[in-house]
Amino acid sequence: MSRAFKQKNFSTQIFDTKKYRKIDKYFKRDFSIQKFGKKLKEFSPDIVFLIAPMFLKREYFEIIDNFKERNKLKVVGWVGDSFKKEKENIDKISLIDLLYYTDTGYFDIYSADNVEYLPLATDPKIFIDKGFLYKNKYNCSFVASRTPGRAGFLKDLKCCVDVFGPGWNNNDIQGITHNVKKCKLDICQVSNVYARSRMVLNLKNENNVINGLNQRSFDPCAAGSLLLHDYVADIDLNYEVGNEILVFRSKEEFSELYQKCMIDAEFRKKISENGRKRVTSCHTFTNRVEKILMKLR
């Protein structure tokens, strides 16, 4: 998102709260809060863009609120994880001028006039299509952390999938022909896996998704791979299913689509190219920033 704002001629600074957690814990003091207040005063932004605002400490919002009283400032939040409708979270939302959900299911938790839907997106400078002939290393890849639901789906699957991510081990899918690599890939490594894959599997994280899409809903398409996506309700808001991506509701459906794509290279090429065009024209972080800026005008 920072790069996308820069493309719209904004100066940006990133404040990563994760960097200060160990320091805060060690000294038992909120150095991160002090650092944020100082950074906010020095940079004096027009917009504060909060990613995952429900996970931020209340003190961050107090600093932002005090700054807003003396400066022209708009606060935008982007919520990508399910949350509880409790007083602390509602108080946080009340201090945000414009709040976006990546999942339409979150509207059932809390809705207001300043809340809208804004799905995740991709960065086409990182996820690059390297050509159809380049996709010769992996028939179907899946890059994600292990969850019980994902492991259960793969365990009984007859099709071979190359699995990358933390938490996986061969016992999860014992006796199946999957290739499992327990690791944590950086974003460039993920991009390379997608670029070398004929197909990419996407399975939602059952712990925090209701209707929404995740990064794997966009990045593989930008890299020119065919996306095989488990069904979630928001998918119809973002794609023409069957023409730009393929969607399955069961292991049997997945296996049928997998086999069809392996046999029919032209079909696979057509879907992947249509998906790439849709994502690079409609689902980039620049597209998301443009929508936010239009709303703030």
C-alpha cells in the first residue's frame, strides 16, 4: 500500500509496531507508543492508514485522536481479520473516518455509514507473469500456513500438490503423493513459486474468513497462473468464475478441474490469461488507493 500511495504522489512513512514488541516486553514499557507519537508529530501526515486496526493498542488511537484535534487528518482503517463486537473495538472504530473490510461477512459483526467493502489486492511489480512456457516446475502449488481445515482437505486428495509453508509436516498428509516443504517463504520466493506453477490452489483459513478473499486470491493470477479457488461468497464480487478463475466446492470438484487443466493446456492458458488481465486492471493496490482517495475527496 505504501508503494501505491507513492504512485499517487504521496510521501509515506511506515510505522511497524512489530519492531517494538520485543523491546516493550523486555523493558516492560510502551516505547512503541512513545515512538509512534513522536513519528506522527514529525511527519504530520494528511492520512493515517491503519492495517489491522483492531489489533492495535488503545493508546495508539488516543495519540491519533489528540493529533486530529490540532491538525487536518483523515484516519483510514483496513480490517482483514474477524473481530468481536465489543466495547474496545467499537471505541476504536469511532475514531476512524473511513473503515474498510476485506470480507463482507464482517458487516454482520458491525456496520455503519463509514464502513465499506475493499478486498485485498496484488502488487504487479512483485508478482509478474514470466510466460506460459516458464510454468513447468510445479503442476499445482499451495503456499500457506497449516490449519486443520487445509490439512484435512489435502489429506484425502488424490492429486499431487506442492505445499509450502510453516507448520506443515508429512504426517499431516501421510500416504499421499504431495510434496511438502515446511518453510516460510519471503514474498519474492512466493512470486517465483507462482510463476513456475501451472496451477495454484487456494484454501481459505477457516479460523478468520467468513466470505472473503486473501492474498492468494490475487497474487497467482498476476503471476499468470491458473487459480483453483475454494468457494467463498465474495469471489463473485471480484471475478467471472469459469472464465477468469476456477472454483470448487468439494474435493471431487477440485480433482475434476485439476485433471481437466492438466489435459487441456489451451483451456488452462485461456483461464490464466483472463485472470491475469482482470487482476492487473482491477485488483492492484493502486486500484485500492484510488478508491480510498476518491472517497476522501
